[in-house]
Amino acid sequence: PPRSTLFPYTTLFRSTIFGFGGLSFRTWSADKAVVAPGEVAHICYGIVDAKTVKIDPPVEDLKPSYLHCFDVTPKKTTTYTITAADAAGHTASQKLTIQVR
């Protein structure tokens, strides 16, 4: 099962996006862009003014947070899409791909 952590670390890639109004991703990053089969990667996100947050493919139940990290162990190259919505229903999404080699 994935392990959740609440600590910052150096990231290989990071995205910052802005949605409507105050809805914005502060961070969306992974510590590895490429993993070996069975290897763990750590993904972190931070979002402002979100009411809901979800990830596809599902990894764990996500909640709005200024910083939340979780572990993934992809079996094949996987693109994770995070989507956040604010109280007015505006949404913002971002994608991140972890390759398995």
C-alpha cells in the first residue's frame, strides 16, 4: 500500500499552473521521472483554494492540501492526472508521467 508523507524534498520536475480565480497548484512533482519495475517514486502536490482533489489513475484518496506527498509503484509507464475543483466548480488539471524501464 502507498505510504503518505508530509515533507519536502528535491524534485526532478515541477509544474505550476493557475486556474480560475484563486484556484492554483503550488507544486505538482515527482522525485523520479524514470523507475525500474517495482521501484517507488514519490509524488507531491500543493494546491490553494481547492474544495476537491482527485488523481487518475487512482492511487489514494486525495484532499486539498498546501503540501501532500504519496508513494507510487507503477507497473508500466503511467501518466498521473491531478484535477482540483474550487467551491464554484472551476477546475484545473495537470499531468505527470513516470516511465518504467
